[in-house]
Amino acid sequence: MLVKHGLLALLSLGPAYGSQLHGELQERTRRSPAVNPGQVYSTLERAREAGLVVQEGRTADGLTLYGLTASGRAEARRWLSEPESGYEDMVGQVMLALSLPGADARPLIAEHRARWHAAAAMAEDAARDDEGPAASLRRRARHALARAALAWLDEAEQEAGSGRAARQLAGSRPSRGRPRTVAADSSADSPGSAASAAEVPGGTSAPAAVSPVAALASMAPLSRQADGTLG
């Protein structure tokens, strides 16, 4: 439920329009693959029907602004205090919590840590003398995933203490059309990302400063293809 609750968490910062929310969600979570813009709008419509979101007027150029109802605000607070169960959803949830000014992500991180400690212990305890090669590899994969999650949570807790990743909603309009190529590396995904480059005298390029969000995303050691459950 990262998209639905992520949008509610972002709207706790103030009213926003659909494409703005799409850009903010992607920039703050570095989700891969990226959320489809159509999914953002359909999720907002379902949230409106559920009484979590209302339309709060329009921008000067006619874009619909969305805001939270009291129920939506309560649901956002609940989600930020209850850990998601999958690995990838954990990464997105924690990164989003870290990005919200005034929110303390450390209790959420502690809840995730307790779950992954239990998962690591369960994988160790499941070892048997008659364990076959396939069962052993699967069990060790679960143990490795749990240890990787715990290592990443340590990094996230350091970011929580620094507060560097927190920011308000961006005021500038997301650009439309094809992004301008700034470097040979096609992995650049947004202004301020770790993959963008700045031109320097002499025709060469130098990497831009790595943002806290990009750095934390790069530390998540396993991809979306990993077994992301705690089972």
C-alpha cells in the first residue's frame, strides 16, 4: 500500500496536485520501477471516494489541488507508525518517513528492526541436519535478506538522527517532456539525484553532490526481485 499511504503522508505537508505528488513520491522513495502517473490519479480518486482526500480548489493554471480530510490525516499517522511487511515496502516507507519535516522515523525503524531480527533468528533456527541443498539455499536466502535489511536500517537510523533528508513539498512545477541529457550515464532520474552531473571548465563533467535520499536508496542492497517477505 505504499502508493496510497505515501500520497496521504505527502499531503500531510499541505495541498498538492497530482503530477506534483507523483514527482515527490518518486524523489523521496526512489522506487523502482517508478510509480505510473495514472496510478497516482486513480489512487487519489479512490481515496476521495473513501473520504480520505478532498479537492481543495485549483492552481492558477487549473490543476486540481488535493488535501487531507481528518480521516486521511489520521490514516497517514497510523501508516507511519505501523511497519510494512515486505522488504521493498519497508525501504519506501522508511525513506518517506525520513523525508517528512517534524516526523520522527526512529520508532518506525525500531519496529522494522524487531521484525527483521525475528526473521533472522527464525531462519537460523530452521536449520536441520537432514536439510537438503534447495531447502538450505532458500533458508540462507531468507537469513541474508534479514541481515541486509538490518544493516540498511542502521544506515536509516543515522539519517533519522541527522534530519538531512527532511524537506517540504517542492514549490517548482515538475518539468514536462523528455528530460535534457546531462551526462553519458543515463541513470540520472531527477534534479539533485546522485546520477546527475555538472559541467566544469575544460569540457569535462563532475558528479553533483549526492543527496541524502539518493545515498540512502543506494545503500538498500537488494533489488525488487528479491524475496521481500518475512516468511
